[in-house]
Amino acid sequence: MAGLHHLYLTVGPARFRVTSSWRKPLEQLAALYSGYPASQDGFADFTVRLEPEKPWRRYIRPSVHISGDYWLPDAAPLPLSQSLLAAEMGMNLQMALGWRRHLLLHASSVEKEGKALLMTGLSGSGKSTLSAMLAERGWRFMGDEFALINPETGMAHSFPRLISLKNEAISAMEAIVPETRFGPLMQGTPKGDIRHIVPPSDAVSRMTETAKPALLLFPRFGYEPALRDMGKSEIFIRLTQASTNYVALGETGFRTLTKFVDTVPAKAMDYQSGEQAEELIESLWSELP
């Protein structure tokens, strides 16, 4: 890796080595992850590489190709102005394709009183915004990309990476989160405008603490506020679709997910504003045993 810049990061149970042909993305990462522990022994679970697809693209119309221990051959490069997004995508890609210690669910999660609330849904459902909002309301942020479920204990483990906000959610959170916790605004990305938030400090200082999954929500933004029951078969199928390593874990994944569906109550939740969602969540939370 001669000529590459290096940065080591620890997020929850995972350790990353991020290498880049450019200094800028690592400087941005180092600033935003300054409160996170860094590996000092040179070991990492995964390596992420940010390199030009062709040598001249390092200088002429520079573009960032994402690779590493795991990569997608047909992934399009991103412009250098979106290199922070490329680094975050690279770390998420390593987890999605290579992590085997836990069942991964594409879900956001927050914790209160030792119990975890998980939220999963399609892009645009608002799960990241809701987890960020709740983290400013006294909940401990555990993650907005992956929920990690321990196959042996059933407990949820934290993966509190930067919170990724998109489009209208950016201005909504700018009203309640200090500017010092925001990363740069990246416009015109494949997912629209994106800006990252550094989670509250307790999310990082307590990221080794686990929580018992107590409630699963399938939020849907833009509809009249309502809560609906769901059958276990539907929940199971939707969670297999939301897991990036369910198939790879084989029988372990099946047993872990079956136990999760059998023991964690779930609801579909429609809402039109963060205030409505918070009211519905607090109402459900107060009824938990």
C-alpha cells in the first residue's frame, strides 16, 4: 500500500483500516471520528481502499473507486468531493459482505433503560432521522445502518457510526443539533444531498454496552399516523430481506432470526412528522413489560 494514507477506526465491535490515495477524506474522517477509539496495534477486521480507478484520475477529474477486502466490481466511482461518503460506504460494504459474528439487520437502533428499539424499512422510511431525533431526546444511539444481534444471547450490539441524513432530513436535524457535530454537505450524490452527524458522546463512550431488543418498528413516512399489527411470517420474511448475512450464517442465522421474531413485539408505524412518530413510540414504549 505504498503511497497511500492510512487511518484506523473502531466502531462498536469492528475495527477498520481505511487507506486513501488522497489525504482529504482521511482528514475528514479523523475529525468526525475524533471521539472514537483508534486501534494502535496495526490490526483491523477490514480494510477499505479509496483509490482512482485509473492512475490519471487521481489528478484529472479525480474520482474515488471504493474497494477493500470486499468490493462490488460494478460499483461506480464517486467524485473526490464525495470522498467522505465513499469512505462511509466502504466501511458499510465490509460489514455487509464480511461480518459473521452477529446477525446483521439493516436497521437503526436506540436504547433506553437497557432495552433496544429497532426500526427497519425501505430507503426514505425515516429510520435514520428518527434514531437521530430520539438520540437528542434522551435515548442512547446504537446505530442507523446495522443492528447487530448476538446469536448466542439475542442481545443487540452497538455500531454507532456517523448518522447519515438525506435531503429534507438535513434541515430538520440542523434545527436541533449543534453545527459542530455536522460533517460537510455533499450535494448531488446518488442518493441526493447527504450530510453526516456525529452521534452524541454517550453513544461512543457506551458503545460496548449491549441492550435487549424490546420493540421492532417498520416506520413509513408520509401517511396518516397509525399503528398496525403484523403477522410473524411477514415479519420474518421482511427481516430476511433486511439482513445482509442471513444466508451466509446458515442455520445460525435461521435460529437467531426465529428467536428474534418470536420474542420481540413488532408494529408497522405510519407518521407524517417526527413529533407524531415520537408520540407513537413513547406510547408503545410505556406499554412494554
